[in-house]
Amino acid sequence: MEPSVFRERRDELGRRLGPGGAGVFFTAREARRNGDVDHEFRGSSDLVYLTGFEEPEAVAVVRPDSPDQRFTLFVRPRDPAQETWTGERAGVEGARAHFGADAAFPVADLEKELPACLANARRLVYAVGRDDEADRAVFRALAALRGKARAGIRPPTEIHDPEPILHEMRLRKRPEEVAALRRAAAVTAEAHAAAMREARPGMHEYDVQALLELRFRRAGSPRNGYPSIVGSGPNATTLHYTANRRRLEPGDLLLIDAGAEWDFYTADVTRTFPVGGRFTRPQRAVYEVVLGAQERAIAECRAGVPFDRVHETALRALVEGMVRIGLLSGEPEAIVKDESYKKYYMHRTSHWLGLDVHDVGAYRPEGAWRPLEPGMVLTVEPGIYVRPGTEGAPPEFEGIGVRIEDDVLVTGDGPEVLTAAAPKRIEEIERLTAGGVTSA
Ligand code: GLY
Ligand code: MN
Ligand code: MN
């Protein structure tokens, strides 16, 4: 994205903070995997949102109403010896030249320089309690400023969590964000369709993961928004199954929950399909209930509708359907009330989507569920999971797990399903999976 995008976001943050506003944002910490190998690094979303800066160890300070130092970046300095090992760095010069920083310092100078960056600010946005080392750096800067009272210098008098200020901005997607989400959705949908075509009994879950993620990479997505869940047979009933090691068997359902990132924005899509064949009768019965519930819930993603109604609608449809097919017995209303459905549907239906897969933004900012607004993006992802050995589960349904998940943009004209290109109707899916094969 253009540097102007990030400048506009910092300006908007300044307008929301008012005079004397300031913000300090630390990127994510690098994490050790084993030995001297690190986990793949991905910057923290708040910092990336405001700066576009992707390198580890970065700290951004914004003072939107400062005359000459509105944006300061602390970065790893250029270091030819280190860069030989881990790649090129923007360095202090690059932070100014390419990221629009008015001032830039080596991150080793943070303790020395941070107090001046925050001097005489009134309202500070900083996520207290997320990282001990970051807390210590900020608190030391505040203490240093407190020591200068007699020179007429004071620390900020208010510290605000990012949620009511910055995360309100991130919750309502601007056009360039919607464009990135559309690309992430398109790449993801195409890869899910490919997985339906190519998965066959005898492959392993990680084979299917590899062919799906190959599609992501080939289409230009550098990484996933979260670890891919590729669960076959009974593994489809484990909500966040990521081991992905089982061999696919004839007659299995395969649940894939995977999303590509595009410009740091992620899709979040789940499809469930029969491996190289057709749905069996009980699989089809469960699938139709979940699909019907999802379609009814998506129709509720309209401006003005409270967030929770999407879940309530899906839940009601799931419970009615589970009674209809014999998974549950009793009055749907009573089942919703006593929560006995939870043995088959134990998660909620939706979350915000954006830079984070479970994106930021308060769901009940004033206590009541927030009404949806144009520009908000949420998932709709009902499921039914009949874990083997579940008490009272009819045997023909045991081991069946189905989730169907799409990403929905709320517009002035109703819901727009960004991931509609990923097949989910039974006939469409079987056209891709079956190749004329029939299951029992
Ligand atoms: N992929 C995680 C979720 O669906 O919430
Ligand atoms: Mn999700
Ligand atoms: Mn998901």
C-alpha cells in the first residue's frame, strides 16, 4: 500500500485523540521455535496498520499534532554483517525515506529518546499489559518525564487502551482494506475449490494442506492468516485441529479451514466435502442443516442488525435441523435455552475479520450488542461436530464434523459474501469431488 494510506490513518488517529494525543506501538516479539530457529515473524497488526513497517523490533510513536515530529520510528539499524544472514533492513535512513518517519532512531536508543517523544502529551494510546518489556520501556519514559516537572515538562495524564480509539478505526474497513480482503478472499476461494478437486483417499491431510497453500503462494499471497486446519474423518470434529497428519480414507469428510493473507489482511474460509466421492446419507443430512443455518445467518448481516442476531439466527436453525434429522430430541426453544445443543455446537457463529483473523473491535461497546454498519467484515461459520463417543449420539452420525464459513462485508445494500466463489452447494461440491464415484 502507498505510504499516504498510513499517513492518513495516523492523521485520523490524531483527529480521534484530539489535541495532545500520542500513541506508542510495539511490533510483535520474535519467538524461539527450537534451538536457534525462530517462528516465522509477522508484525503486530496495530503497528502495521499505522506504518506499513514489517521488520521485527520496531516501535512507532505518533504525535499527530506535533509541528515537526508527528511520526517517529525506532528500527533495527543497517548492519551489513547481520544483513548477510537475515536480509536487508530499512534502517534509520529507510524509515525516513520510505516509511514517512519524521524522525528515526536505532531501537537501542529507545530508552534515551522515548521520553522526549512523549513529553507534554495529554492522552496516550498504549496497550498496557501485553508485553512486560514494552511496559517497562514506556513506564521508564513516564518516570523520566515525571522527574522533569520543575522544568515545566510532564508525562501524559491519561493512558487509553487501543480498543475504543484505534480498534474502532480498524473495525470499519476503508476501500483499500476491502480491496485487500477481496484479493485474500479470491485467492482463498480458488484454493479451496482446487482442494475439492484434488483430494483423494490415500493422500494425507498435510498433502492437501500443501496443495492448498501452493495455490495461495502461486496467486501472490506470501503467508496464511492462521495455521491451516485440515481435518479428515473424526478430526473434522476438533475445532482447531492443526496436526494435519492423518491418511484420508474412502468415505471421509474433509474439513478445511484456511485463509490466505493479502497485504496483511486475511480471509477465513471453511469448506467441508467428501474426499473423492459423494456425501453419504448422514453426512448429507448434517451438511444440509449447517448450510441452511449459514444461509439464514448471512441474510441477517445487514446494517442496523445487532451483531448477536447473526449467531441467534444460525443457532435457531441448527437446533431445528438437529431435531429434524434426529441428532437432538425435544422442543427447539427448550434446547436453545438449556444449551443441550452445545455438545454438537460449542462455538459462536461470527467474529470480526481484518488484519487479524479474530479481528479487533468491541462486540458490546456499551453493554449491548453492536449494530452492524457498512464497512464491517465478519465471518459466518456455523457447524455441527459429533465427536466419537459423544453420549446419546446416534451411531450413524458419530465422527461427522461439518463447518461452513464465509467472509461477509456489510454494505448499504445488504450482505456481500466476499468468499462466494468457494463452492458450498452439494451439487457444486460433488461435481468437483466425485468424478462419478458413489458412496454408501
Ligand atoms: N480459523 C479460525 C476461525 O474460524 O475462527
Ligand atoms: Mn473464523
Ligand atoms: Mn476459520
